[in-house]
Amino acid sequence: MRFLRRQTNCLRCYARGTHAGYAPRVLDETPLPTPAAPRRMTLVRARHVLGVMRESGFCTVACSEPAGELQFTVVPGAAGEGPGTGVYEAAERVCRVVSTQPEPRLAPALDALGVTVSPQLVAEVLKNLSNAGILALAFFRWAERQEGFRYTSESFHNLIEALGKIKQFRLVWSLVEAMRCRSCLSKDTFRIIVRRYARARKVKEAVETFEKMSSFGLKTDLSDYNWLIDILSKSKQVKKAHAIFKEMKRKGRFIPDLKTYTVLMEGWGREKDLLMLKAVYQEMLDSGIKPDVVAYGMLISAFCKSGKCDEAIKVFHQMVESGCMPSPHVYCMLINGLGSEERLEEALKYFQLSKASGFPMEVPTCNAVIGAYCKASKFQHAFRMIDEMRKSGIGPNARTYDIIIHYLIKSQEMEEAYNLFQRMETDGCEPELNTYTMMVGMFCSNERVDMALKVWKQMKEKGVLPCMHMFSALINGLCFENRLEEACVYFQEMLDKGIRPPGQLFGNLKEALVEGGRVSLAQEMALKLDMLRRTPLRG
């Protein structure tokens, strides 16, 4: 893959020496990697690859981050104001062009769309391209040159998120300098970078980024330490988060509050380390801090995820006895936990208790009930729950369908799963990335790549960009059916989008090429992948 030679320091120096109102285009003259021509692969071990995919339950797992077993835990979400319908539609059209046009023809194709560039459109497109950093970069470069473009914190943040996902941190820091030049730098900027470093398991860099905030004129307080601990905990770095917590206490700079303890409890709960969870909870009580509904919820969630629903129910009763009113989220977690243990009747009891407590029906709670029905293979009851949701005017949403499709696939009900997928749009609910990923994985693991490609095409027409899991499923499926040229095309597309293939996928491909006598091609692909991993784009 070919990368730009221009040095990042040039951008920094130029940005510092330019007034905010007349700053240069941040990514001017930043060429993108040039796609290489696809090569033919030799079919080796394809049946083994597909077998591993089936054994791991891959066809039902969809996630943009490395993950374990798929769990449909649903929680209430805050509704906020977003872009208008016109912006969403324009963003979908733009994403469709960006995802299908090669880089040399991208600018003319975007010009031909005739969309009106606005800060809202740019932010929305970049958000939709968050899993394809190279494409996000290409769109941003085009948008900078359009009338109506304006640099905003939201657009910068969405681009930083996309580039951080493909570990282009040198370019990320160039954007930070450009943001400082334009006076739109904030703590949220550093929070995004810290999270991306943490997700990349670069804990040292994550902490150093947090410490750099003061050099940018941003003074840290207790709430900042809380989000640092929270990010590390959610990135499977709870031990480091706890070490920072103890160091903060030792220095006496800040006194931990309820939020501090709550995020630590959540972190240990995610690790299913109930001993540490209880230790943090007890330390909180010893410091004179009383638990609130969120803290109790963390205990209940941890016990449910650890398969100890009886313990979770005990905490629920303690909560009620203490005078703390359970929230819909608490009921939702109990329903999820009991449903996952196939304790359907008890799950339904807490659903009824939630309604009796005066809470209106909410989509996450209803989704939890649907998940409990599906876990017990009572799909007709799940569909009746959807009818009840419609009568109440609260859904369903894409997550609702994803839950049912997931369990239909697990029950080997492939035709029913596909029929439900097709019904989604008719029912007024657009499939999302997770939905498409499950469908592609299902068809590929059942030797129906033709149907997987049909779903893939439908997804592309909607402007939805494929994730790493989708590419892996499709490439393995194509190899199994000996459609090697197509498999090579999608592998190259994966690299061109800046998506790093998982080690197993590339290892199998490399071995196939070597055994087929294509050593030079195997070396070429290894070099390209190594450049994608190690070589930062230049700003």
C-alpha cells in the first residue's frame, strides 16, 4: 500500500503560524493508498477455515471491536436531537458513493451528487464512515474544498474516531494541532483519543494522552479521572484503572466519589471478578458513601452476567428495603439475566413488576423480554410482544429484530431468519450493520455465498459499510466455494478501506498461497498488511 511522504511536522508548523480564520485545509494534498490489482488465490484448507467459523458461532457474532460471546443486553438510551431527515438521506447517498468508487474517481462522483455540504452533513458522513478510516479521510479531503464547509469539533472528533480505529495516531495528533489552531479543542477530544489508545491496548499511550491535557490548557478534575478509569475499565484494562484509582487516593489530589466507585465496580463486573467487585463496594461503604440506583444496578448486572441471578435478586430486595427505587434499567438487567438462564417465568414476573411500579413500557425492557422468549424458543410469543410494542407506539427497533434473528440462526432456522430480515424494511425498520453481518455470516457458514453476496449488495446500496467480521465471513465462504478471484478482490478491498484482517484469516490465506506455489504473492500481501499495521498516514 502506498502512503504519502509529507511530514506531519509541516502541518503542525503551518497550523501554528496561521490565524484560525485563515488556517489551511487540514488534509490538503493528502493522497490515499492506491489499490493494487487483485491476484488469484489457491484453495487450501478452506473447509477447515469454514469449519472453525461454524464451531466458533461466527455467523451470529457481529461487532466492530474484538468480543467474546454475543450477548443481547439492552439498556435504555437517551434520545437526543440529531440531523434532519434530509441530512440523513444525503449522508446515505454520499456513503454509497464513497464505498463504491475508487479514489481517483471519488471527487468527480461526489461532485456529481450535487449535495449541499454543511457541518451537519460532514459530521454525519464521517460518523457513518467510522469503521473505514481511509474512506473517512478521503471524504474529508473532498469536503474541505466545498462551499459551505466549516471546521467543527464534531467533524474533527468523528474523523479522529475513524482514524484511531485503524491506529493512525500520528495523523490523529496532527488533527489535534489543527483543532488547537481553530480554538475547537476540548476534553472530549482527548477522551476519544484515550479510548482509541485503550482499545488498541496501548495503555501507556492512553495514560500519557490524559496527562497531556494540561499542556493544552485543559485542567483535569475528578470527573476527568472518572472517565479515564471508566474508559480503561471498558477496554479490559480494569487492573490499570484500579492502579490509577489507588494512586489518585494515595496522592490525595482528589477524593473518590460515588461515580468513581461505580465505574470501578462496573469494570470488575465486566471481568466477572466478583471478589474485587465486592471489595470496591465495601470500600465505598466504608468511606461513608451510600449506593444509589446506578451502584445497585452495577451489582445486579455483574451477578447476572456471572450466572448468579439469585445473588442479583438478593441485591434487588436490599435495594428496595433501603428505600432506593429500582429503575427500568434495573428491571431490564434482571429480565436479561433470568432470560439467559432460561428462567422465563421469573423474567416475566419482573416485567410485570416493572409495569406495576408505574413505569411505561420501554423498548429496551421489551427487547429483554423478547430475548427471554427466544432463549426459550418461544418465537411466537416474541412476535406477539412485537405486536404489543406497536400497539403501545414504542417500536420495534433494529435491535428487536436482531435479537430474534440471532436466536433463529442459533436454532438453525435459516429461512425464517432471512424472511424476518426481508420484512424489516417493510415494517419500517432499516437493518443495521449488525443485522447485515449476521445474515452474511449465516449464509457463508451454510455454503450459500450467492445469498451472502445478495445481502452484501443490498447493504452497499444502502450506504452501509462492511466491518471486519463481514469481510472475514465472505472471504472464507468464497474460498470454500473455490471462487478465489472474488475472494482476493474482497481481501484487497478490506485492506484499501484500512480494515486489518484478523490473524487467522491472513494466516490461512498466506498458507494457501505458499502451498499453491505463490510465494511472491504471499510475501507481497504480507508486506501490504505490515504497512497497514505499522505505517501511519501523513498529514
